[in-house]
Amino acid sequence: MKIGLFLALFHDRSLEEALEAAKAAGCEAVEIATTGPHDGPGLAERAAARGLEISALSCHGNPLHPVAALADRADREFRRTVRTAAEIGVDTVITFSGCPGESEHSLRPSWVACSWPDEYPETLEWQWRERVVPYWLEAAEFARAHGVRVAIEPHPGFVVYNTATLLRLRAAAGPNLGANFDPSHLFWQQIDPLVSAHALSGAVFHVHAKDTGFDEERLAVDGVVETRTRPEERAWNFCSVGDGHPVEFWRDLAAALREAGYDGALSIEHEDPFRSLEDGLARAVSTLRAALA
């Protein structure tokens, strides 16, 4: 396995500066978002010139958005990213599953995460039948025809948010669709990433290295369904790798991922509100280096 970095961390720097920073931090691979400032010609050559490989291209969007213009824009970005990946020899594109509205009349996405009242499972069934499966059946085939795999990042708020929903979409759309495995999104749902990795054997296409930490007092009062935006008021927050779970966990996760058939990059995604970019990146690299030793 290699230590990688999602270059969105350095969105305020040029591609060259971001690549230099990744190299200086001790990373061996980079993930590049095609919807940000780092997109442009010569991606593979510019990364290779610094001894870095590109682990994946990313285009996080909502191609199922109920507003057609927004869905179309996300779909165009996805297809452009797939074509770019094919052109430069990158085999994996990361995106979200997206989320439709509750009907053909919706203006906003409607995430169903409750089995009652009855309107919720009815809405969910409509979403999958009319929007989710038709779109991804064709989109996954489009990527396959270009020699590119689709790594869906399970994320609450979208129809694929946990192990079961990822496997449901993969069963419907085919084996060219798999997971961008991000344990930080699993921790706060009370999912064990080690168990999830085993359940996704053969379907892990890429991995984000990001941690989650909890405020036990707030957690005891309010639970994990968190809508507060101020970090100091929340029951949980994303944190730097190693701050939420020790090196031993990351060593066990690396082993579980290998057993699941994955031996690629662990792409650091820094979203820690309490650490600076440089500090959080250094913490993550140090933890992963010790875990992989």
C-alpha cells in the first residue's frame, strides 16, 4: 500500500505547488479532483515528474439531483472525468451516488434514512426504481466501455451511504461499480470499518484515509444524527488520521483491506476543523507510515 493525498487539501495552490507539498509531506500518490483548480493538461506527466502516481480522479457531485440542470452538470462532469481518466491511464473515478427528490415534482434531494412512516420506504423504492438504477446501470457501463472503474463514496445524504446500499447499487449496476472506502463516514454511523471491508471484498476500488472523533458527553445526550455546523458544538467531527483511532486500528484496517483484495493508495482527506492543513497532513502521514511499517 502507498500513502496518498487528496489534493483538494491544497485547493488554494497551483497544481505544481500542491504536488510539491504532497511530495514533501511523504506521500507517494495523489487523488485529483477534476472539478477544482488542479484540472488541466498533462496531469499524469506533472505528477510523475515528482515521483507521484495518480491513484484516482474525483468528481463529487449529484447526478440524480431533482433539478435537471444540476443533475446534467454533475453527469457531464462525471463523463468528462471518465474520458480524462481513460486518456491518462488512470483506472478509477470517484464520485457520489447522488440522491433524487421524493418524486418527479421535487426541487431538492430527499434522503430517506428511516423505515417508518410508510411514506419513507415508498419514496425510497420509487427513487431506486425510477432514478437510481436506470442512471447508474448506464453510467457504470459508460465507464466500463472506457476502461475505467467507478468508485462510489458511501456518504450520508446520498442513496449510497453504508455497506448494504453500496452492495445494492453494485448488484444493480454491475461489477464495474465499487466503493471509495472512507472509514470516517462509517465510524459515526456505528459501522465497524473492519467488518465493512470484509463485506465489500472485491468491491473496494479506492480508499480515503480520514478519521472521526467523538465528544462523549454530547453523544450521550444527542446521539449521532448531527446537524450542527459549529465544530465545538457537535457530538462528532472528522479529524486527522490517528486523532480518533490509534495506529493499531489503522494497521488492522490495512490488513482487512488487503484481505478484501485492495492494495492501493490510502488517500488522506483532511477535514479536521481543529488542525491546520500542514499539521493535520503531517499527523496523518506519521500515523499511516507507522501503521504500514
